[in-house]
Amino acid sequence: MKDGFVKVATVTCKVKVADVENNCKCICDYMDEAAAQGIKVTVFPELCITGYTCQDLFFQDKITEASKEALIAIAKHSINLEGLFVVGLPLAIMGKLYNVAAVVNAGRILGIVPKTYLPNYNEFYEARHFYSGRNLDTVITIGDEEVPVKCDLIFTCNQMESLRIAIELCEDLWVPNPPSVRHALAGATVIANLSASDEITGKNRYRKELVSGQSARLVCAYLYASAGASESTQDVVYSGHNIIAENGKILNESKLFSTGFTISEIDCKRLEAERRRMTTYEFEEEGFYTVIPFDLKKEETFLTRFIDPHPFVPAGKEDRDVRCEEILSIQAMGLVKRLEHIGCKNAVIGVSGGLDSTLALLVMIKAFDILGLDHQGIIAVTMPGFGTTNRTYDNAVKMIKCIGANFNEISIVNAVNIHFEDIGQDPDKHDITYENCQARERTQILMDVANKVGGIVVGTGDLSELVLGWATYNGDHMSMYAVNTSVPKTLVKHLVRYYADTTKDKELADILYDVLDTPVSPELLPPKDGVISQITEDFVGPYELHDFFIYQTLRCESTPLKIFRMAKLAFDGIYDSETILKWEKVFYKRFFSQQFKRSCLPDGPKVGSVALSPRGDLRMPSDACVNIWMKELEEIEIY
């Protein structure tokens, strides 16, 4: 449960229909195994104590009485087990029979939640046997305990307040206004669904989408446990399709017609952070809800869920290609609108032969094609300086000429040397002044060329550079429209590769592939033997690590310690703990110290869930202190 992670499971038992004793033993065995595996919340299927398919046998007192005794036995069995357990059974209350979920913890029955919506169509005839619990609100005696029975119960963990569990049963999810909506608005972060969903062709896909979608709408974790193939197959077959979802993402699901555990870890703190971000997530008054506390041992959760090392980049090629096309279109349409609005047919860009300027140039091509403008309106300027290598220069020139842009070459060497004289800079002193003078000279050239041709300067810097402040203030930091401003470096590569893969121009594709193979560098220091001497990632660290830190910090609002823990799992076998910690410290120091550059960013389109515009996503003071974040990292001990 450390860092908000909670290990959860859904279980499909191999029931024997109407054999309560057998089913009770099976449930207890799974409870033992769940506790042994460190599972904190375990959800069993609907009516699992009897089997869902008892039909008119539910009317028999032997069934209902045995079910209640089984529930008492299950509660007693939990007395020395760590975890919360949710089981389904038929329960007679005041002369009526209800389909209910019972919540058990540490030897106690904490509460009973009745099913609200009873399907009575097609193959389902639940209204023949059960009453809706919609208006049920009472307390009953089970064994020696007084137990609340109510739809609106929220079970809250004393040791981790963000773990708040509510219950709905099967059909409750499939209706237009599921009870889980009300539960979530009352504060529940986890919805457990005890289900018995029969299998027909195509239903498993719909079921998965339904669970995923509900978890996304409610910003919650959703634990769906369904009855399996051991139910009666008199007319239908049940598949035991169990699903664990979190905020729209499927964390794990079972294979159809299998039994046993489906396990993952949910992140309750992330769910809470996401809800805090959404000011339209308006919580309702909790007066009609009964909050029931329970205890769990707070300990570190062994994580088995997939931690994506590249959260900005879809893993599958098909999804990645779709994402790339969407982003390129968003970037291009942003530029299209700006050019149309100001009545401009020329745009100026500095092309270095590196990744960022290449992507910006490709976006400009797309925008000009949409507008039906001649590529000669793209004023592409290459500005060789002290650090320019033949490889990047040649790629820049070939690329510009290949796309038919207006080629301009303006060396900055003489102008920068004169500037060095003016300010008394020793040209042999390769310090920050030496580097920034070049960047600012290039920006001055671009701005003035734009004035001359009646165009705008298109910026090339990406999101990762802006987070780290890896840009010269009023140098490459500035432009008139910045098309890459919310594209992280790890995604820049894929966008360029996608363009290369899909273009019909083989010459351009070959140039792009070579750009992709070129080390990332600002090329502000003289090369060694004609090869790039200044590798960006040697100074600021690997961009794939920084993009991971960016996503976890700005999108998920995770703590430094939690990010370190997840990064170790995500990059296991790639970076050791010392390396991850070193660059995470660099990330936080640079992120906080460089906000002043982000406070005056030029306009640019937001393309993903993380953006830095001071007018939009990131309202951060330039003078905020990093101390409490760094303190947490300094306390990490690596063995």
C-alpha cells in the first residue's frame, strides 16, 4: 500500500451449483491464497456461495439458511487473514430474498450491499427470485453481529484514506445510470462488481469496453469478477471473464473459461490526484452514505503491473502510427490557423539537421500543403557555426532542397566573433557565454529574415528541452509560433520516423533516417575530428528517463520517491538505481530553476496530456523552491 499502490484480485471459483459447503470451502481456500500473495482486496463473483444458476432452488430455505451459515464461516475464516473479501450470496431479509454482496474483513461482516437492477429479459429471470435493494436501508443480525444492509455503503481503509470501496452487482453496471456513478461522486475510488455474465459471441469485447469506459468516466479502479464455466450450462455458458481496470486502462483480464485469480495493483493516489485536477468532478454530499472503516496492514506492495518506460509513446506500431498522424495534423493545423489569421504566406525556420528542426520543417510542409501554398514560401535557413559538423550540415541542405523550400545559408561565425570582441569574450573560452551568443545570433537572423520577407519564425524546441530549460533564453527559446512546444523528445523521434516510413519520396526518407541516427546535440562547441563533441544527453541525462519523470510528475503528480521506485521497474536492466537517482535529481533541479523560461513561451499547439503553456496547463511560479522534493530524494539509500 506504500505510494498508493494496492494489490487487488478478482477470483472465479469452480463452484458446484447448490453445493454451499463445497463453495464455502473453495472460497476460503482462495482467501488463504490471496492473503499469502499479499492481495489486499479480493472480489468473488455474484452468488458465488450458492452458484448463480440455482434458479427456483433459491426459494428453498435449505439454500438460504446454508448461505447465511457459510457467510458466517467465511467471516470467521478471515479473522487471521490480511485483506478485505467480497462475496456474493442470496440473503432473506424481512420475508424478501435479495441478491447481495457481503464485505468481510478480520473476522467481521462489515456490510451487505443488495443488487439494485434485476434483469428480467432474454435469458435472465432474476425478478422471479429476488427483490431490488434500491430502497433497502436496515441493520440485520448475522450470527452475533449487527450488519448494515444498504446500497450506499463505502468501505474506507483506516491506513490509507484514498482506498474507498463501493459495490455494485452485474446488471447495475449495464444500465443507463449505474449506482457506481453515485458511489464515485460520494468519494469511492474503487468499484467492486460481483457479476454473472454469460458468454455469447462478441460480448466479451463489449464487456471489456464497458468496464474500461466506466473506470474512465468515474476516474476509479474497477474490479469485475464474473461467474465461470462451472455454473449450470442448461441454457447458457458463463466464461469467468474477470477484468481489473483503472481510469480507462485495462490492467489485467482473465482468459475466457478460466478459473482462479486475476491480479494487479491499483494506484489510489493517482486516482485522487486525477480527480483533484478535474474541477468539474463535483462530489455530492455524503449524508445518505454510510462510511464503514476497516483495517489493512500498510506495507510495500510488490508491483506486477506494467510500468511503461515510454508513457508518451504507444507501444504497438498501429497505435503509434495513428498517434503520429494525429499529432502531425494538430501541429500543422495550429500553424495553418496562425498563417491564415495574419494573412501570411511565408514562414521562416532555422534548419540544423537535428531532430527538432526536422520535425518542425515537416510540420510546415504539411501546413503549406493544406493551405495550397508553394513550398518556396518556407524560408529555410541553415546557419553554420563553430560546432556545425558536415553530417548535420549536409542533411540540412539536402532536406531543404529535397522539399523545394527556399534555401538560405548564413554563417554566424563572423557575426559572433565580432560580438565576442564587443563584449570582451575570449573565443577560446568555451563557456555558457560562448554557446549562448551563437544561439541568440541565430535567433536574431531568423527574426530579421522574417521581417524582411513578411513572414513568421516557426520555433523548433520540444517539450523535454523546455522542462529542463535546455534552451537559450531569448535564443532558440523564442519564436513567433512554436509547433513542437508540447512534443516530448521521445515522441519527436517517432514522428520523424513515421514521416520517413510513410512518405513516397525515397530521397527525403533516406535523409530523415540519417537524421534519426544522428546524436542529439546543440552543436555549439567545436567538433572533434569532424564529429559532434557535445552530446546533449551526456550533460542533462537520457531523454527517455526525463520524459518518464516529466509524465509522472506533471501528469500523475507522483512524489519523487514513487517516481524513483517506478523508474527502477520500468528501466530494469537498462539503468541502475544510481543512474536513475542521479538524473532524477538533475530533473527536479532544472525543472524548478528554469520555470522563468517557460513563463514567457510563444504560442504553440497542445498535442498531448502534458503541456507547459503559462496560459494553459502549467501555472507555476518562477521562484518556487525545490527543497522538499530534493529532500525526499536525498533520503534514498541505494544498496
